[in-house]
Amino acid sequence: MARYDVVIIGGAIVGSSIAYYLREEGFSGSIALVERDPQFTHSATTLSCASIRQQFSIPENIRLSQFTLALFRRLEQEFGADADIGFREGGYLILAGENGLPILEQNHRVQMAEGADIVLEDAAALERRFSWLSTEGITAGAFGRTGEGWFDAHAMLMLFRKALRAKNIDFIGQAVTGIERQGGRVTAVMLDNCDRLEAGTVVNAAGPSAGKVAAMAGLALPVEPRKRSVFVFEAMEKFADMPLLVDPSGIYVRPEGSVYITGGAEPEERDGPADPADFDPDWPLFEEAIWPVLATRIPAFEAIKPTRAWAGHYDYNTLDQNAVIGPHPEVGNFVFANGFSGHGLQQAPAVGKAIAELIVHGGYRTIDCSAFGYARVAEGRPFRELNVI
Ligand SMILES: Cc1cc2nc3c(=O)[nH]c(=O)nc-3n(C[C@H](O)[C@H](O)[C@H](O)COP(=O)(O)OP(=O)(O)OC[C@H]3O[C@@H](n4cnc5c(N)ncnc54)[C@H](O)[C@@H]3O)c2cc1C
């Protein structure tokens, strides 16, 4: 049996970031980072679309992404001269028809108040800006001129993991199978090799499995895996100025090197908890729903060649599609960092910093994450993010 001051369950981007910032905040206690899939074959982190934006509907989410953006801009100071995650600041272009316009305008006001560099343009201005775009059915669009884009998720994860090697962290390559609790405290986690780790604090960083992990401690967390397919295609035409475009249908597309990736618009009626072992891409979705929209929105995409696809699981918060951050109100040494619902990669550095501050200093110092606290889950009071892509 071993004893750790902090046991973090899940060692992908959120767990690694928490361990990293704990040390950066001066935490000198023992830390175990427990990960059942050390190659991260099925983690949301490595299966994501690795994009970052300012275009959220609530200021709290914008602030989390802005923290990460600032980190991206000084990556070499933080992680060393060879740190590179291939960040391309290509922007997001979120389009709206007449019905979606009031929400787009409202979101834009929130983003401007947070200092984001987003322009709201009507259809004619968008066609002038992007020669390849068809604005059929479009009233306006919001375009991030700076501060938004995409990067290499695996490279970002490896930066954190590499930095952890010098920070006296115990990496444990096992699955957590149980959590012991005595009243208002969790006391230990059990591993599938039958080891038992006593824990001062347990942090849930288990991504799409976070609901299951919380249940091991007898706690309810409305986070479940939801399957999301990503399709890769080739096109004859290359558009150097193409941002990550989000159509009003929810379908998104962006360049990825010399090819493009696309996805979105999973039909609501079929969108339930995923089988944790199901990573088969939903090809009919591409053929029936996505391709026709791409061909309408970008006429040059009438002739494209789909080449491959993958599927990952969103860490989907069914209450309000927003993160749950911070301790359980009654089991204060069980801490959540979960439920990011498709935007957790870009929030991970900020959340790591916030959780570290909470553990080390007893409160948030850099970004106030109280609004993401568990209390709303207990009360069934949604804190909704409208821009879930
Ligand atoms: C298709 C897709 C596209 C996405 N696109 C974006 C995007 O463009 N931008 C963005 O910001 N976000 C995006 N996301 C969301 C983002 O990937 C996640 O929110 C983020 O990676 C969550 O990080 P995590 O470390 O919490 O979860 P994960 O990366 O899933 O890591 C959790 C880890 O916990 C481990 N684990 C789980 N249970 C246990 C256990 N019992 N014992 C031990 N280990 C355990 C798992 O093996 C896993 O490695 C996307 C997600 C998907 C699926």
C-alpha cells in the first residue's frame, strides 16, 4: 500500500496539466498520476480536433481559452526552446441565418467585452473576405481575426508529460477500479492490479469516464461519453485563408495541412451515451448530412475525396454542456475537472492552474472558476454554454 497527498485519476491533458501546475504553484506533497491507457489511444485529448476559440457564449469560457492562448504565445519560455505545437492562428468563422442572428450578436457582445478580436460581418462582407464561400441562407458571420485556430493535440500533451518527468510525479499505468470513502472524505483508490493507494485528495480527470469514476465514490456526475466522428478529405482547391468554419447546421470544416477535416451535426434523437468500446466512425453521417452541406457552403467542395475518419468520445455534461470544476460540497477532498463537452483541450491549461491554486492556496487566484462549481449540479441548475461545436 502507498500513500499520496494527491491522486489524479486520468493522465491525459487535464490530469497532466493539474499535476504540472501543482508543482508550478509550489506543491511539495506526493502526487500519483494514474492512467489506464498510457499510449492515450482512446483518450479524447488525442482524438480531438485540437482547435481553440474565443467564440463562446459565456465570459467564463472565454477566459479559460484566453489563458491557454497566452500560454501558446509564450510556449518556448514555459517549456523550452524546442517547444512547438504547430499552432496555426487561422480563426473560426461561425455563420448564422436569420434565426441564429440574435444569438450570434449577443455572443459577439460578450466576446468583445472580454477583449476578443472577433468581427461580425454581414453576408456581403463575408463573400468579399472569403472568395470561396457561398452565403446562401446566411445573414451574418463572426470571424476571429486573431486568437483562434488549431494545433497538434498530441504534441501539446507530450509537452506537459515531458515537463512532468522532472517534477517528481509517480506515473501509475493502471485503471482505477474503486474509491473508498468514509462519510465526507474519500480515503483511497483501488487499482486493477489490486494495489490500494491512500489519498489525501482525489482529482477526477477521467474525461468521458468521469461519471463512472465519480460513481465509484458514490457521487453523481452527469458526464457521459458521446461519440463524435471526424472525417478527413482531400480537395483539388486549397484555400490559404480558410478558418474553421461552422455552418448553422452545426457542421464544421477546417484545413489540416494539405487536407481538410470535418464533422458535427450528430442527430439529437440518436445522440445518447456511447458504448465505451465503440470508436467506429459514423460514415453514413458524412454521406447523408455533412457532404451536402459542405458542397452548398463551399461550392469547390462539390468534388472532394474522403480518405479516412476516426471517432472519439466527448466528455459530455448532460446538464449544461459545461465544465464541472472544483470540490464536491460534501466530500471536499474529491475534486472534479470534468464535463468539458467538446472544448476541454483548449481549457485544460487554465483548469490545471485553477485546480492547483485551489489545492495549494485554498482558492482561485488567476481565473475564478466558482461558476463551474458542483453546486449547480446538486441543484439541477444549468450554467449553459450555447456554442457547443
Ligand atoms: C472528436 C473530438 C473533437 C474535439 N475537438 C476539440 C477541440 O477542437 N478543441 C477542444 O478544446 N476540445 C476538443 N475536444 C474535447 C477535448 O478533447 C476533451 O474535452 C479533452 O481532451 C478532455 O481531456 P481529459 O484529459 O479530461 O480527457 P481524456 O483525454 O479523455 O483523458 C482522460 C483519461 O482518463 C483515463 N481514465 C479514465 N478512466 C480511468 C480509470 N478508471 N483509471 C485510470 N485512468 C482512467 C483515460 O484512459 C484517459 O486517458 C474534442 C473531443 C473529441 C472527441
